[in-house]
Amino acid sequence: MASTALLLLPAMAIHGGITAWCFASDTISASSPISGDRTVVSRGGKFELGFFNPAGGGGSNYYVGIWYKKVVSQRTPVWVANRAAPVADPASSRLAVAADGNLVLTNEAGRLVWSSNVSSASGSNGDAAVAVAVILDTGNLVLRRESGEVLWQSVEHPTDTWLPGARLGMNKITGEVQALVSWKNAGDPAPGMYTLGIDPNGSSQYFTKWNRTVTSWSSGEWKDGVFAGVPEMISHYMYDFEFVSDANASYFTYSQQDPTVISRLVLDVSGQVRQIMWAPSAEWMIIWTEPHRLCDVYAVCGAFGVCNEKSEPYCSCPAGFRPSSAGDWELGDHSHGCRRNNPSRCDGGTNSSVHGDAFLPAPGVSLPINSSSAQASSARDCELACLRSCNCTAYSYGGHCSLWYGGLLNLEDTGGAMDDLLYLRVSAMDVPSSKGRKRTVVFVSIAVVASIILALSIIVFVVVRMYRKRQRSKTFMQAASEGSSLVAFKYGDVRRATKNFSEKLGGGSFGSVYKGTLPGGGVAIAVKKLEGRLCVGEKQFRNEVRTIGVIQHVNLVRLRGFSSRGSERLLVYDHMPNGSLDKALFGGASAVALSWRARFQIVLGAARGLLYLHEGCRDCIIHCDIKPENILLDKDLVPKVADFGLAKLLPRDFSRVLTTVRGTIGYLAPEWISGVPITVKADVYSYGMVLLEIVSGRRNARCWPATEQDPSLSGYFPLVAARKVSQGEALDGLLDERLRGDADPRELERACRVACWCVQDDETRRPTMEQVVQALEGVLAMDVPPVPTSLQALAGRPRFRLSDECA
Ligand SMILES: *[C@@H]1O[C@H](CO)[C@@H](O)[C@H](O)[C@H]1NC(C)=O
Ligand SMILES: *[C@@H]1O[C@H](CO)[C@@H](O)[C@H](O)[C@H]1NC(C)=O
Ligand SMILES: *[C@@H]1O[C@H](CO)[C@@H](O)[C@H](O)[C@H]1NC(C)=O
Ligand SMILES: *[C@@H]1O[C@H](CO)[C@@H](O)[C@H](O)[C@H]1NC(C)=O
Ligand SMILES: *[C@@H]1O[C@H](CO)[C@@H](O)[C@H](O)[C@H]1NC(C)=O
Ligand SMILES: *[C@@H]1O[C@H](CO)[C@@H](O)[C@H](O)[C@H]1NC(C)=O
Ligand SMILES: *[C@@H]1O[C@H](CO)[C@@H](O)[C@H](O)[C@H]1NC(C)=O
């Protein structure tokens, strides 16, 4: 089905070409301007130019832009002319070739809004009027003389998109640079906070800058066919990059290996560089992003904004703060950050807790860098030290006192408990408990009387309520805590059990997860709220949930029940106290220490869970989204695969896109991109990638720096591992160094061999999950696996050598 969709593309291109030739022109001239709804379409029907109104922007702002003609469901501009100067009425605005040969845009009042601004446009013999602007199939708008001489072209003035074939670099003679500048927000193409451009010093690397000054990210230098800082590039061989540096210019350009695919590189509003592809399922799909994590983008949520990768939206304000500019914030522009609900009333005095400022903790937020230390022997002293200085904005006390000054950038909500809490300075009016501290005696006596009356009424109320509640939720409790079959919960009961969805555990590709407790003080549950707009109808939901509900296995997260109201869909699971595998493996200091024994138990358990999904139940289930985030650990570190079957709860084809919406495709098998139908072997591939991460304790996509002992260990980890395994070399170098070599060498060898068989490109060469389990158990002997074809091809290229400088 997907492959047919891909095959259709060339056919559509021919069709589009004929349409363009018959009905639309690709040329703007003095006599045929663009105005109102008139557009020009490139010869092959790939790109269209005209006035547009960005989705989500103010309704009356119009821009001249170029967009994909074939991507009809979402108009996606790749270039904007008047990005900072919208016009209000396209019908009376005109884009035309002016008398001086320039391409100009005039607004409803006839005023010049934008110009190609070429000084030499009017020719020496006054032949300017014969200049024309033509839109090409590469997405380039070219202004040229009749003689063919190019005066100006849009690819040399990119906005936020780098199209295949375009050059992104600098002209060494004029000093002119072609840089990408992000949109201000999702509805406003005006220049935003982030820029991406080549190193002005002439080295072969790119920098993303924030506010034109602070470097947010660098690609690392180009060497042997990869950017040193983007090792995952080599696993996605969709593009061929080329670096050119001569006396006149230095730039990169790239081409697509499959020209029928629609894809682009974009500097997103968030500051991330993204490779995006139009998927056969008619959705934009993110292939990779840099920086890898959204929260690693410099100042991504602005001053005092808190980033949480897993929540949607990913920026929030801490307690006592609100967005400085609510409108921009809603549209994804977080550059203004958060400000205090009430302004600081800094008085520099000791009695400021009454009249001035106070502090609120920011639970789960990691401590920002650049702290100053102060002399303080207790938390209270530290607080006072901060209070005394008006520009001190936060403190933290953990043995010693750290203070922060000015706006805090890059606060991140890690979701876990931090060793040292960060306290943020707020107005005392925003600290609830400090309000009632100083009350006079009169108030106290009134309060005492009042509270006695209140207490009495509460007792009466509680007795009545308990009685009622017991009647009402008898079925709820019995079914939930004792019964083994699936429960259709009342929506209100689930809401109460989760205290009105107040304790968020995290968010996955399908929606947010909240913690709760079943009434009766008993079992902890995790409630998954599926994103409404993505869900199937009520009846299909019930049917699918019932089929998922019968699937029970010790290595699968148990579904206890479900609930739905209106378009909301809830799934109720057992809560897993040790969280997900990614936290345990990559969570840094807060992570659970996983011994080799524990890791091998997880490897085996996850394999058994998947085997059950593939072969144990009546209808075979392809998980589609195996990654460390979807393997949960119970209190004994027994792994439980989560989110299985959820792909079925989504409209057809949507699951394919969802799995990659907020991440990279590091775990996805090559067939996801080539469009071949997906089988259980896609899960096997993802499992292999996860297995490698369990061995190494690091994300595969991260680059391994060179070490002195063993230089062959650096580079893209799956390739490094595959080579070592296939050449029969010692494998202990692959092991997570936190384990200090403490692993059973036979188990390590089995795990590495299995992983390398799992990530073979040809799905028929990958083992089944049954073979995986048997091989891990040592029942089935596995041959030495070959290096997967794609990696082999890469390693064989003369220009490719394992980068030894990727640190
Ligand atoms: C055109 O270029 C000149 C200098 O080359 C500059 O001063 C002017 O602002 C530019 N005008 C527009 C509309 O970009
Ligand atoms: C550019 O080169 C100069 C001198 O070689 C160096 O001082 C400067 O830091 C470099 N700038 C960047 C952005 O690398
Ligand atoms: C960005 O830089 C300009 C000056 O270079 C400065 O005035 C402005 O405050 C900066 N913006 C932010 C959000 O820091
Ligand atoms: C550089 O520009 C000059 C003048 O435009 C041209 O003659 C020369 O061929 C160019 N060099 C390269 C390497 O393109
Ligand atoms: C404490 O507050 C009172 C009343 O606002 C003020 O008069 C006094 O100066 C403050 N003390 C100090 C040390 O700031
Ligand atoms: C930390 O301080 C150093 C030196 O003062 C400065 O260069 C750097 O930009 C600061 N970093 C942040 C995130 O503020
Ligand atoms: C705090 O502000 C004062 C004056 O406004 C300034 O002199 C001092 O350097 C600032 N301290 C810090 C750490 O920024």
C-alpha cells in the first residue's frame, strides 16, 4: 500500500506538468504580475508561488511565498519574500517586474514592501523591461534577462528552509552569507531568534546561533563524508552532501538519492535543525534533529522557562511565574520566557518574607550552570544571602550555598527527584503559606471557633460521603483490584483516582501519562490519556481495547481497564515504580544502577514479551515503537513492554508518522523509509538497536569519542559493534564503562551477536523473536553475523573512515 503510494509520485509529476503547461504559467513579468489568487507553478508542477496566509497567524497577514504544489493537505512554505513586512489585501497588492528590472512587491496603498534590490538590474542599453522571473522545479525563483543572464535568485536568499540543490555558505569576495533564519513563531515568518550558517572563518562546519551571537549548536567539521558532530547522518543515507571551497566561495550543497521523495532541511522555530520528509501516509515526518534533544537548544524556553522534552507543549513556567508574552508563547515563540506573577518587591531587608520577596521550590528542575557560591552554614542562611542581593534570582543549598543572578536560561524539568532543590525568587504574594503567618489574636480566636464548626461539618460530610461512595464505587473497586478481566471505568472515577490528572508521569508518542491510586488506598495505576484528535471512534476503541486487554504476559504491562468520554480516551495500566529503561540507562546521576545481571534479565524479558506479542496471541501484534522509553521496569527490575497494540487505536497509517513525530528514527528499520509493508521484523530491528544501547549504556546516535587504548571504538556505535562482532574481536570494549568489565563474557557475546543479526538491512536475514530468545538463552548457536549491508557499503567507501575526532 505504501509502496504503491511511492510509485504514484512520478505519475503525479507528469500529470502535474501537463496541468501547469495548460493552465498556469511559470513566469512573472511586467505585463503579468501576481495578485490575489493568481499563482505561478513550476514546469514540472513541483512548486507554486503566490500570496499565502500562514496557518495560526493573524488572519489578515499575507505574504508572497513558494510552497510544495503537491503537499495539499498542509501548505508548507519553503521561501518567503516579504517575511517581515506582510500585506493586508492580496487582491490589491502586486508582485511584478518593475521598470528598473527588479522584482518588486507593492501593497494595497501602492507602497513598495519588498524588492529583489539588484542595483545592476537595469541594463546598460535600457533593456530592463524584458527581465522576467521564473519559478523552477527546484523551488528556486530566478530573475533573469532575456539574454539568460541571472540577476537574482531566491535560493541565494533563503528563509528557514534549505532545499536539495541549494547552496548554503558564503561568498568570500562580497562577504555575503546565505544563512537560514527561523520563523518568529508558527504563524509569523518574520526573522526569529535562531540562525544557521557556515563558519565565517572558512572552516567546513555550521553553527546555530541564538540572537545572532550565542552559539547554540555546531555541526563539527566535515571530514570523510560526515559532520563530526552528526554521526547519525551516516545511518540515514538519503542525502549526498558536498563541500566546495574555492577562491570565490565556500558552501555545502546536497542532493537526494531518490529525487521522487519530497524532503527538506529546516531551522525550526524551536531552534532545532530538522530533516523532514513527506511520508507516504501524507504527513510530514521528522527524520533527524540537531541538537538531538529539544531541551539542549540554547535558551529554548527563554528566561525562567522550564523545558520538558516529554510534555506537550515542551515549555512551561515554574510556580509563581507566567509567560511574558502569552500570545507568542502559544504560537511556539518562547524567546520572551517567563516573568513573575507579581513583580519582585526587593527591599534588601531581613523582613522581606513579610512584605517583599520569598522563594518557591522548582521540583524536578535541574540546577542551571554558572552559579556563584556564597558563605552560608544552613539553607536559611543561603536563602537570606540571596534575598539580600536584589539581582539574585535563585539559590540551592546542598552542603554548600549556590546563588544565581539574572534571568535563568535552559532550566530543564528532568521529571525525577533532584538531590538539591532549586528555589526561585518570587513575590511573597505568590507564596501561599506565608500569607497567613502574622495574624492578630482576634483573628486567631475567630479562626479557632470557625475551625471547630468547620471540623464538625466536615465529619458529618465525610460520613455521608463515605457511605455514598462505598455504595457507588463498590463495583469500581471490586472489579479493579480483584478482577482479572478488563474494566470499563467511569470517567469520573478515573479522574478522582488521578486527583484530576494532577501528577503527570510523562508523555509518549500517544499522549500523556498520569499517576493515580485505586480507591481503597491500594494499587498504584498509570493512566494514559490518548490524544483526542488522533483517536478512532468509540465503538472501534472498545473493540480494539478488548483485544489488547486479553493479552497478558509477565513481560508486558498489564492493561487494567479503559474509559472514554466524548473524544477523550483513557487507558488504565499498572504503575511501574522503576520507570522506563531510558531513565535507568541514560538518566545520569538519578539513574538506577543496572548491573550486568539486571541488564541481561531485561534483555531476555523484553525479548520474551515481544515474542508473545508476535506469536503467542491469537492475532499477531506488531509493536511498531520499540525503544527504551517503552520498556518499563517493575520494582524487581523485571522489564515490561508498554504501549503495544496502540497503533491499532489510531486512524490507519497515522501510527507510522506518530512513532517519529517527536524523535529521531534511530530505532526504525530501513523499510519504514523505503515504504515496503511493515512486518514483525521491523520490531526485531528496533529490538536490536535497543539491545546495543543496553550493552553500551549510551544512545546509539551519540558519537563515541576516540580513546587512547582502542581507537577502533570511536564513531557510530552500531557500526563499531557490528565490525567487532563480525571480525571476532574482543567485545569488552563495547561494554558500558560503568560496569567496569563486570559482565559474563559468554552472555555479552551472545547479546552482541543477536543485536547484529537483528539490525540486518534485509528483513529475511533478521532472526525471529523466538530465535532471539533461544540464542540469548544459549540454546541456539548463532553464526558470526555480517556487518549490515548499509553499514558495510559505508565502511567500504574510500572517503569514509571512522572519524577519530568526533569528541
Ligand atoms: C537595497 O539595498 C541597499 C544597499 O544595497 C539598502 O540600503 C536598502 O535598504 C535595500 N533595500 C531593500 C528594500 O532591501
Ligand atoms: C576565527 O579565527 C580567529 C583567528 O584564527 C579566532 O580567533 C576566532 O576565534 C575564530 N572564530 C570562530 C568563530 O571560530
Ligand atoms: C538580543 O541581542 C540584542 C543586542 O544584540 C539585545 O538588545 C537583546 O536584548 C537580546 N535579546 C535577548 C532576548 O536577550
Ligand atoms: C571566481 O570569480 C572570478 C570572477 O568572477 C572568475 O573569473 C573565476 O573563474 C572564479 N573562480 C572559481 C574557482 O569559480
Ligand atoms: C521591615 O519592614 C518595615 C515595614 O515595612 C520597615 O519599616 C523596615 O525598615 C524594614 N526593615 C528592614 C531591615 O528593611
Ligand atoms: C557562563 O559564564 C561564562 C563566563 O562568565 C559565560 O561565557 C557563559 O556564556 C555563561 N553561560 C551561560 C549559559 O550563561
Ligand atoms: C547586582 O546589581 C548591582 C547593581 O544593580 C551590580 O553592581 C552587581 O554587580 C550585580 N551583581 C551581580 C552578581 O550581577
